[in-house]
Amino acid sequence: MTDATLRGDLAITLQDGVAEVEIRRGPANFFDTALIRDLAETFHELDGEPGCRVILLCSEGKHFCAGANFGGPRRDDGGDDTADLYAQAVRLFEAECPVVAAIQGAAVGGGLGLALAADLRVACPEARFSANFARLGFHHGFGLSVTLPDAIGSRAALELLYTGRRVGGEEALALGLCDHLVPQAELRKRAFELAVEIAGSAPL
């Protein structure tokens, strides 16, 4: 494995055709515009890296991503930080490399949106997924009105978007929110194995 390359709160390592991109804002791994921008830049650079065939998106700490950091510093230049955040999020979906996400703990709000930006998700029974925007009183972000129905179907998505309820790992597997469910101790290993398996396919 290559030594980790650091970009902001991201650590990137490359092994066996898989680029592991780890978010290091534990334990909750809240995101802001800077983090999503760094992710987007990293994904696009990895698209041009000959040794990278698959991206493994993961996080240190207790949670995959507990959503946006509403308590972070605000822009003072008069710009629209929300618009910038969404512009950077769209760039994640433009990445050409397949993306596998390893989900532990919470993937809540925008964190669920980040999880659904991946092509495949490996989770553990302790994981919990929630589109909690209706509970908070604002619109569903990070493209969830598109990605959630695509993953689990329109009726199931409506229920989760309307209620904001939490879904545990086992129900997430049944719904299609995740593709594999493994014990938490094996989560990163199984996600990497899946990514290596994908990397062995033709690059078309």
C-alpha cells in the first residue's frame, strides 16, 4: 500500500487498483463545503490516475457521516455557501470511477446523501440511515429526492423522506439502502474486497 496522501481532512491510499479515501473528522465526520470540495477534487484526480480503478469511500470514528456541520463558520464574502456546497456535491456524481462506500454508525441527512453518491454500499448492523430533513423543516438535500427513489423505489423513499425515521442495517439491506451487511469488525475489509473484485473487471 502506498503511504497516505493528505488533502485537508482526507487521507488517500492506493492499493490493488483501489483508492481508499478516508474522511478524518471523527467521531461524527460532519461535512462542510470545504470537505465536499476536497472529495470532489480527489475523485476527479483519481479518475485520471492510471493505477486507480475503484474508489473506496470510508470514514474514521463512530459514524460514516452525521450530516452537515451547521455550527461551522459562515462565509463573510457575501457568497451563497449552500449553492457552492451543492455545486461541489454534483461533482461527486460526475466521477467516472466506481465508488464503494463503507457505512458504520450514522449516515444521516446529507450524510445519507453522501452514502448514496456511491455506486455500492457495505454496511454493518449498527449502521443507521435517515433522511431527517422533514424533521428539521427544510428541503431534502444532496440529491436525495433522486438518489433515494433510485435505490429503494419511490414508495419506500416517500415514506423515509416524509417521516425522517431511522433505518438500521438489517432493514437497510432489505430495502436496498446497502448492498452487503457484515459485522462491524469486518466492514472495511469486506468493502475493500468488493472494490478489488470490481477493479478486476474491464475498465469500460
